[in-house]
Amino acid sequence: MAQTLATEVVEQVAIENGVCLHSIPMRVTDTHSSSAEIVNLPCGSTQESKCPPCARRAKALRAVQCREGWHMEAEPVRAPAEATEEQRRLVMVRAQWEAWRAEAAELGESTDAIGLAIADLDAEIERSGLGGDVLGRAVPVKRTRSTRRRQDAPDLPRRQRSSSTVGRTYAAPDGRAYRPSMFVTLTLPSYGRVRNGVPIDPGTYDYRRAARDAIHFSKLVDRFVQNLRRVAGFDVQYFASVEPQRRLAVHLHMAVRGTVSRADLRAVVAATYHQVWWPPCDEVRYPAGCLPVWVAGDGEDGEGGYVDPSTGEVLPSWDEALARLDADDEATPLHVARFGDQMDMQGVLAGTPDADQRIRYLAKYLTKSLGGGIGAEDHARAAHAARLVEALRYEPCSAACANWLRFGVQPKGAKAGMVPGRCRGKAHKPEHLGYGGRRVLVSRKWSNKSLGEHRQDRRAWVLEVLGLAGEDGGVREVGRYIWRPVPVGDVSLPTRRVRLLREVARAQAWRAHLAELQARAREVDLPPELGEDQMIMASAGCGSAKIV
């Protein structure tokens, strides 16, 4: 029983060499030469518990994104590139197909075949590099309520806002100029006294409020950014990460470009709130064993719905429930989310050790789940987490949550088979602790690049160091390579262990080549030495995919 398994050693070696443990085999066909080969694409997981190499690369990439955008001195705004002739041609063909579909619809003919052709054409347009959708997005109709501020929330000063995204420059007595930025930490309020991350009295700890605050935390952060921009007077840009506190409540670390006074920041935190205008869900109308019943609609296009099991009365839909709420002048919000009193703000200068330390801190927990920091021996915190998950079990997490049936409301987009307490939303999973939003929150004008562009920059750097930058001429030909998943059971697909061993050998070859280049760099001082992040990307990021 003490004998080490060979499979475990293979995976350990793969992790040490930065090889993805769950790579996705793809068959790449070159339409020019008709040649094909199998390429292993990284799974791209951001969780260390699932794939440590991919998680480390994602963490390093986020650190680069944070560093490049934090202390920018020029406005990160760029004009969109001109459309190419190929892109214009594809859009013209798309217009012709749209006209054919309209003609077929007018004649009463089937448009299924035309729809499939248009779908393929839309995919080709997306691959050509055009962003967005050809038809645009349908703007949903939003319900609006009174925007008058709550009486218990302080008023905020409103300053004239400029379009600038960089902060002020300060001059020192010695004539040097500084452009500082901020590192802000925001927390949620207290739900009861805790010691070492565990409630002293679980019976008085407000788990319901903790659950609702976690569910709506992302909306609260959005409201904070809106208020901060009004008070700061410029277009504040930020890079933030959501992490769990020891008491398992989520909190926010935020790198902010530019500065505001500490008094203004405290005023913004105190005045920020988010009201949840949802139907009431404190009284259970349909407990387990007496749940609403799904009734299919009449006809092919008839929509079904949930009815009362005793009376057969149709439950109000989500829109009807909101309409009733809007018509009630004495209605109050279901929940009001606020930040806690604990707030920290530190000024940070570019290029200082403090800035590097803050960046590492922002990316510290990104590879771990919100509920993954509880040790097996920490029974008290595990029990605390279990109570929080139980409080989240029947708490509605969104308009489409199945838990609304428990309170007599049909979820938005209701369908057969929905059962309260079995919602598949992220907020109900134990590893998320009620928070269903993104772990990394980045403003649009942070670094002037998307995450994919940052990834492409790092890949291009590695290829240049290895002397492979010119293999494809620097330009990818649209439509030349066809990527298809390799089906399970394909006789040409090596086993997972064989693929891991081959990728390990390739990663070792990359690393040896890079080490040789490092040795040469020490002799002639060119190019600069490779850091740990670059070694990770070079040994695994480029070694696991074909350069096409």
C-alpha cells in the first residue's frame, strides 16, 4: 500500500514542468497542405485544485495585467482599426443571406437551412477579427423605480467629471513629480461576534443577511465605483479581486489608478448601498412535499407554467410579481446591501517594492476557491461554512433561481423539472460561499488591452526570445487552419499518460533552450534575463500548443 503509483509520479512531473493535466486534444488541419496533426490545448482552469500549471499561468497573467494598467501616465484610449477587405466582403455576403432569409419568410418557406448557413458565416466573421455581433444586441427593457436616495444614506458631493483616466500629478519640494495611486480594501459588515473566524454564538449569527450580502456583493461594488467616479471627478479605473475573509465573508482588494482624499473615500463607502427590489421571500408558501406542479402548455407553441398543487391556480410569473411590487407604494426592498465600517486605503507609487507586494497580494488567492481555505482539521470553521451553505440553500440567487417556487413565484424563464433547493447557480455551490460573480473585476480602460491581448503579447515575447517569431510571417491567415475536437475513442489519439509524457519532454526542451539563452545573455547582456513568469509561460504556454 505504501508503494508509489507511476501515474501519480507522471502527474507530479507534469506539474513541475508546467504541463496541463487535463489538456484538450484538437485535430488541426492545414487547408493548404491538407496535413493534420493532434495538438493538446491547455484546459485553461484558474483553480489550483483542478490544474495547478494552468492556474499558475492565469495568476501570472493577471499580475501582468494589473501591473501594466495601475500607474499609466497616458490615456489608454485607442481608435478601432479599419476593417480589412476580407471583413467587408464577409459582411456584404452576410447582408445578402439576410435578404434571402427575409424573402423566404415572406413566401412562407422554411428558413432553417438559411439559418444554419448564416450561423456558419457569423462564426467566420468572428474569426476574422471583428468584435461584437453583426445584428447588435437587443437592449432589454429595465424596470426603474424612484432614484431618490435613502434618508439614512449621507449625500455625496458631485464634482464636474472629466474624461481623464489618469490621476493627478504632485510636485515635491525638490522638484520631482509623483503620480500616486491607491490600494483600497473594503469589507462587509458584522453579522455577529467571531473569534478565529468562527461565530462565538452560532445561534445569534445572522446567516441570512450574510448570505444575501454575498449574493448581491457584485452589485454593491458596481454602485461603489459609480459613486467614486462622481466624487473623484475623473473616470476612475480599477483592478480588483474578490477574496474570502477568515470569517468566510467576501471582501474586496482594489488597485485604483489615481487618488482621492481619505475623507472622500470614507464618505463614498458610507453612502454606497444597493437595494434589492425582489418579491418577498421570507415566508415559505410551498414547503417540501407540497411544491407547485408543472403543467405543459396547449399546442406546439404553448408555454407551460407552475400551478398550485391544491387549487390549480397558476403562480404569478416573474414579470407579474415585479409589476405588483411596482404598484405597491408602501413596498420596501427585500434587502439593502452595504459595506462595513472597516476600510483601508494606502497610497502606492509606481516602481516601488510596495507596488509589487500589492500586486502579488491581489493575485494571491485567485487560484483558490472562496471556500477552499478550510483545512481538514479545522472542524469549527468547516461547521461554520456548512451553516452558511445551508442558509444559501433556499435563498434566491437570481431571477431565474428555482427557489422562487418555494415562495409562490415562477422563476424567470421557468421550465419543467425545477426544484427548490437544487439550483445550479454558482452562489449555491459550497466553493463559492454565496458569491456568484467574477473573482477579478477590471474596468474597461485599465490597461488598454483585453486579457487575450495580454496573453498574445506574452506568447509573442517568448517566440521572439526563442527565435520563432517569424515562422508564420507574423500574420495568421483567416480560415487556413481548421480546428476540430478529437472524439473520444479515436484510434489515432494517444492515451492521456502518453500525451502527458510527450508534453513533459517538449517542456523540458523549451526550458533547456531558454536556459541556454539565459547563459548567453549573461555574457553579452542581451536579451534581459528571464523571470519566473516568463519561464512558466515559455515552458508550458507555448510548449503545449502548435504555433499556428
